[in-house]
Amino acid sequence: MAKWIWYPGDFELYHSMLVHTRRQENGFDYPAMWYVPRPELQCTFEKDVTIEEDAEITVVTHGKGFVRLNGEKFGPVNRPLVFPKGSHHVCIETEDVEHFPALFIADGPLATDESWSADRRDGVRRKPACDPAFLAPTDDPSIFPFLYKDIAPVETEEIDGGILYDFGVESFGPVTVTSEKAMGDIHIVYGESKEEALDEVNAIVREVLPAFDGEDKRPCRAFRWIWVKAENGDPAIKAELEYLPIEDIASFETADEKLKKIWEISVRTFHLDSRECYLDGVKRDRWSWSGDSYQSYMINRALYFDEAIIRRTIRSQLGKQPYLQHINTINDYSGYLILSVWDHYFATGDREFVASIWPELKALYDFIVGRLDETGYVVKRDGDWIFIDWSDIDKDGALCAEQVILWQVYQVMARLSALMGETGDYQEKADKLKENIFRDFWDEERGAFIDSFTSGKRNITRHANILAILFDMVDEEKAARMTPNVLLGDLAKPITTPYFKFFELMALSKRGEMKLVEDFIDAYWGGMVDLGATTVWEQFDPTEEGIAHYAMYGQKFGRSLCHAWGSGPIALLGTYVAGVRPTGIAYETFEVAPAPGKYTSFKAVVPVKSGKVTVNYENGHVSAIATRDGGTLKFEGKEIAMPANVEVRI
């Protein structure tokens, strides 16, 4: 089947460029705080072909270009050309100033597909990329294939000289305003909360439309409430939801009504942030952050197992060579991106994707190790952001958590290199780094890692210790000491951000502390449900009251009330409570190891590669059925194989 083709990565780069240049805040445009690459202007597409009979063929492109046949200039694009029968080398040279070079030739001897090659005039031919959404000559890959549906307010109210529309739940999409010029200027305020929509001075997203006649379709915004005021009269508005048609596979059912609502708001949050690539939140940043996405991939595989959006997000964040700064300017986020690639391969077996980004991935790795200090540690260089978390961490000199991530990067690069049929010294570097980490950061007396060994403070926070447990850097003896000392004790201050709290809850789950995890889900996410949240917030502090819940970053309404990382319960419930996890590449083998914790009963459906698993638990009895082979049910020290479509019980 013929399909639109382009240079690998151009589609993601182009749409990422649009995503990262759309943010508006406090009435003005807000450019991204990092380098945003764009596709190259030119691309050459080539193929050797045998044509049985003379054929009239049109080369379709939204840019410009011409066709070479056997090295000779043959004719222009976008016009019918008669290709003579015979064996030919076809070369199509294209350029697109506004978008990115892309090509379509309908079914026939020259039908465009992955059998062509593409290069950027650098002499390096690569397999072109495509997307199943673009299969007709009238399609346009520069327009992302979102779907839309009308949404109506559940309530309207005349207030403060305008009309307040309440749409019932958080949404994201375009709003069309219909006005007569006599109405004058129109003020529009979008709010995730009612208070924000009624505060024209402090609302994050607001605009004034000069007087006009007719309809004006505004760019997509996040909103639950919209306040509209005209100088004279009341303009009409119509809202739409912009979305991707991704169908959920997972579900989690218990008798706990609050947990049902927690699941519901987590799912809504995640779908709203599932777009061209994963966004952190749909209101404020609307940017794609690698650390946020690292968590989103885990939620993806526990909810709907959509591989395409993971590939798009990794591609868009990876950008292109040469690398001049860390991903999102953050050292740890560069590391998380590399870790994400291995996780994606392990879950899907998608070697082709790894091969398509391998040159860029190696270049990013070289950039990371090129900025290490003389001892091989990650340290802050000009332009770097040593982040890890919004916590009081001793970041003097080399920070332990950064070194733990680097150690895992070495491990992953060793695996990926072997997958690509290459060799390297990655494992040797990992072994040496681990030795140095234990020498410089491990506090034997307290049984935990310190943040910094250069400051003299020997401060302990949870972050490095959590990562060491999650990445299996520590053996069982050390993990058993770290759990009561750090995760359960008061040796380190509590984590206050939901971003890193998700990692901590994963570590607690891995250590068997499921009741503690479930209690936290009830208190933290349940606390937002109690306050009427329809999506999960960027941060929640139960000690705050009123509009204090909406403030962040020095802004009255700066907190996102629809943040991707807030959907963590989906992954926690599917991966740890239901216990569905891959043990082999692409789920060739997988385990179903339920850990009910305090739940006396539940029914969970969890996606796996090319299938799903249904788990039923009731008062100490568990049954499970998978739609594919390779599973093993594990419960209370017992194990039983799970043939496809056969229910097994323990």
C-alpha cells in the first residue's frame, strides 16, 4: 500500500516544534527554555525499480522538487510524468520551507513505502519513515491527525458582567467565538478552576479579541470553566474536545467507590496529556519533558499499550545531532531518555525503532560522557540543570542520584549496543562507576547513600536510595537495610513532589510494602477527589486550603490541575497490585504476581504486548487468564503456568 514517506524523525521534529512554540502564559507567547530543533529543508528520495509498461505517474509533495531518472533531469513534481518501461534508478529531490519534505506516489511500480531510501544530501541513506494516518495523496503529514467532538457546558452563569461556562470536567480543545462587530472587544479567560476563570488579571491563559463579525476559532486551550465578556452583548461560544482515538485496555475494579474515582480522574488526565507527544500538562507548560515522559511510558503500558506515542515522544525529545545541551537542559533527563529506549524495546521487541534512532542515541550518550569530570562523575557544567527533584538536596559537587542514573545508562547502552551488533566498554564503565559510588557515597553505619561527599554534610535524601533499589544497584542485604532506614524511617525527609513520589511508591511496592502504597493512594489522590478534582494535579498538599491549592511557581494559578505524572495509580495498580510484569523481551515470558495489600477483592485487566491479562482476587484466592502464552501466575509462594486463554487458579 502506498503511503506518505519522509526522512526518519522529520515528522516528530516538525510537530514537536509546533508543540513547543504554542505555549501562552499571562497573555503572551512563552518560548521553550531549551533548543527546539526543526526538520531540514531538503531531502532526496531514491529507489531502483523495474517498470513493466510505460506508466503515467504523479509524484506528489507539498513542497517543491523534481525527478531524476537514471541520473538525468526528468521532470517536475506534482505533474503527471510518463515513466518508460525498463529498469531505472529514480531520484526525487525535494524541499519544503514551511513544513518538512514528504513524498507520495500512488499504488504502482513507484508506490512510496519503506523500500525507498532517504538522505539529507549527506550521502547517508536511511529507511524513510511513515505513519498509517497518511495513506492518500490528499493527506497532509504536516497536519496532525487529531479527532474532534463537540462538548457542551453543563451549566452557565451570568457573573462579573460576563457569562461563565462550566463544562463539568477538564477538557482541551479549540473554542469558536461567534460575534457581531457591534459587540466590541471580547475578553476570554480559561480556567482549570472557577476562581481562575473569574480572575482576568492572574489567570494563566487569557485573551482579548478585537471586535469582529462572524466566527473566530481560537487555538486549543485547557479549560473546565470559560468566562466570556463583551463590551456590548453576549457572544456565543462553541467548544470541542481535541483527542487521539486511543482505546483503553486496562481497568481496575473494587468495591471502594473512591478508588473508582481515583482511577477515573487518572485516566482522564492521561488521555488529555496524550498528544503529538506526551505533555507534562495541558494548561501551563504544554511542553514535553523527558523525566515526565519516562513515567508516562510506564502508565502507557499499564493502560492502553500504545507504542506509537512512545516512539513519537522519544523521537521528538531526542531531536537531532549535534547535541549542544542536555534534554530539557537537565542532566538526569538525558539519562532517562536513554533508559526509556531500553524499556520500550524490552516491552515491545521493537528493534527496528532502536535501529532508526541508534545514531542519535549514541551521539547523546557521547555528549553525556563528554561532560563528566576527571573521575567519571556527572557534575554541573555551564548550561546544565542538576534537577532530580524539587527537594532540599545537597548538590555540592557530584550528586549521588545522578551517578546512579549514569550507572543505569551504562548498563542500558551495553544491552542496546549488543542488540545493534556492536561492542563497547559500557559494562566496564558501569562496574567501575558502581565501585566508586559505593566508595564515595555509601554510609555503612546508617545503611544508606549520602547526597554529596564533597560538602562534608553527609546529607541523606531518599532519591538516590530509591533509584538504587529500582535499578537493582543494591543487593538484597543492602535493600533490606535501606527500606526501614530510608523508605520507612525518618533518616531522610519525606518526598513532597508527586513526580518523585511515584518512584518512591514503585520502590515501596518492589519491597513488598503494598498496604503503605495503597494507603497513600487513598490519602493523596483521594484527597483531590474529595475536593472535586476531575483530573490529577501537579501537586497536592492536604494542609492547604481554598485557592492556595492552585498556586505554584510564584503565580496565583500556576499549578497545573491536569498533569501526566499524576496518573501514577494506573501503573501502580496494574504493575504491582495486579502484578503483571514482563520477564522476557516483548512479553515472551511474563509474570502475574498479585500483591493485594489491604484490598480484599479486585478485578484488574492489564495490557501486555499483543494481548491482555485479567486478574481476579477474592479473599486469598486468585485466578488469572491471559490472551497469549508465556505467563506464569505467582501467589503465596506458588507458581503455575498460564497457557493462552486458559484460566488458572491459586
